[in-house]
Amino acid sequence: MASKRKVPKSLLMRLKIIGGALLICAIVFLPTTIVLAIGMIPTLAAILIDRSKSKFLTISVGVLNASGCLPFILHLWDIGHTIDNALIISVQARTLIIIYVIAALGYIIDFAITGIVSNILVQRGQARTKKIEKRHKELIERWGLKVNGKIPLDAEGFPTQNE
């Protein structure tokens, strides 16, 4: 059974204070919260999907998703910061398409970058393997078959058979 980690009381208190402050801000700025709640759904999906420690998928989708929501939040502030305006903006097909397509670009960027980086790492590994094999051949030429790693050894590491 996994052991439970104790969370310091000071950290819990900070989290409660921050959570309370965010809740108050969400209520005070309810129209903006509505637009963000509807617009940031792809980021929520990315949080649930991304199991990695680094959370690169969440970051790439979240940043692009927030940038897709920004023009509509600014438009909301421009036309009037009311719940009615927030709902009108949030349910327009044009708004949702723009926000979700920009969030989809985050998924595409993460997929592409992951492929590129893995390809680079594979190529570096193959180049390193070739370099090691070349060096191994040079050592065998210089020192003989003793350094090829194929001579059986006893428990102390000495060769069990003579050359």
C-alpha cells in the first residue's frame, strides 16, 4: 500500500487562501469567468490526458487556448461586462471555432515537437553507437582480442581460458 505524504499545515493554509481569493475573483468577474470556463475546456482535457511529469502538452494547449480566449474577453470588456454579453459571446459558433482551433494548434505543436525531438535523440544515439563501435575496433586492433568482451571471465574477473 502506498504511503500517504503529509502536507504541511502552512501549505494547506496558503492553498485555502489562494483558492478563496480565486473564488472571490471568479464571482466578482463572473462574465469573464463564463467566457473562460467555456473557452478553456480543451485545456481541461489536456490536463486530464497529460500523464507526464513535465506537462508539456498541458502547457502548449493551455497557452494557446488562453491566447484564443483573450480577444473575446477583450471584446466582452469593450461591449460591456455583463453576464448576458458573456453568454452571447460564448455560444456563438464563430467564437467557439476560433478558440478551439487555436487550442488544437497546441495539440499539433506538441505532437510535432515530440516527434522532432525523439527523432533527433534517436539520430544522436545512432551516431554515438557508431562512434563507440569504431573506437571498439580501434582498441581491438591496438590491444588484441582481450578487449573485445567475449572472453569468459571467472568470479574474480580473470579470463578462464588462455589465448
